[in-house]
Amino acid sequence: NKDFIETVIAFTEKNIAEINFWWNYFSQRFFSFQWNEFQIMKRIPWKSVEIDDVNDEIIQKTSKYLWKFHAWILDFQNTWNYFKINNFKDVFHFRDRAQKYISDCNNTYIKNVFHDINTVLGNKKENPLLPTWVIHGDPSFKNFLIDADRNITGLIDYDMMSVEVLLWDLSDMIRSYLKIDSFDKNSFHLLIKSYNTFRKLSPEEETSLQDYCIMMICNTGFRYIISYFEDT
């Protein structure tokens, strides 16, 4: 996973001038100490997008930044060597893991939450025919950095980077914006229109987008249930 991430970032630095991943400030980033592995990082002089920053301009800029990455990362070689290197988007994997805890759980509230999420998930499933390539993995609005003029300076929190259906990234961005009360139907259409500027969604992607948004939200819910039991 570490090698894959570093290979993608090195490719991006060399070939995609408009996309930045803020990462190495030191010659060595990972250190082993007392049987644990640590990342040594440094604060950088920009801020993450926060809820109060979100408006139409930020929605447009973040969605355009995402399509730029998706459009130009298509030149990345040997992608299929890394296919499914991570399973962070496998909602059924997390559903099954959560269900194991629920089966022995005496907390009625948590059991009901699991049941409700599972009901929403229903019989939805991934579409193997959708475009698949390198994705950021967690393009929440808070993982975009901006300067004082609200220009995007880069992306962070790319530990979930993988080779998956591109639509996962878009649905994850939408999921993050849905936390904001002001994000309404017009905001949603603005986001999609901005993304469509150059990497236009295929008809199959347009048809699948709602299901992928629902699966993404269910994925997050199941992972919260798992984290409750594993205290992670």
C-alpha cells in the first residue's frame, strides 16, 4: 500500500502539474520504534476547507480538482498491478464484519442502527462495467487545502488511495457535502456540472451514481459500528 501511494504521488508530481499531494517534507517519513511504525510529518502553511468555507465557489473548485486528477491519472502505468490493493470501498465486506459484532450484541439501539443501514443498502451492488482507475479514496471537502484567496493548494489524507471505480470518489465527495445543511439539490447539480466539464460521466455512471452514493453512506455507517466494537 505504501509503495503504491508513493508511486502514484511521484507520477502526479512529474506529470500532473495542476494536482498537488502534500506529503514528504523529510527524506524519511516512516520510522519503526518498539514494534510500531510511525509517520513523521510537518505542519504546512494552509488550512483545510471547513464547513464555514463551503459555498458554490468551493463546491465548483473541489469537484473540478477531482476531475482533473481522474482525467490525467489515466496515463498512470501498471494500474492493474494494484487492483483491489485496498478494500475500503467494499461495503459488503464492512457489512459482514459489522454483522459479526451485531450477532452477539445486547445493545438494542446499535442493533437497530445496523438493521436500518442494512435495509437502506438492500440489494444494491457494484457495477463491474464502470470506469475503473486510480482514486484518491477519501476526497471529502475537508481534505482539500486552500490558501487565503480560497484557491486549492493540494490534497491530503490519501491513505485510502486505491484502484477502484472512479465513481466512488465522486460519491464520497457528495457524502461529505451532505453533512452541510446548505448543500441542497442545486448544490448537487452544481457539483455534477463542474465535474462533467471535462471528464463527463458516462450514461452508466449517471445511472449508477445514486446507488453508489447510498452504498458510500452505508459503508461509512458500517465502519462506525465496527469502530465502536473495536474501539478504533
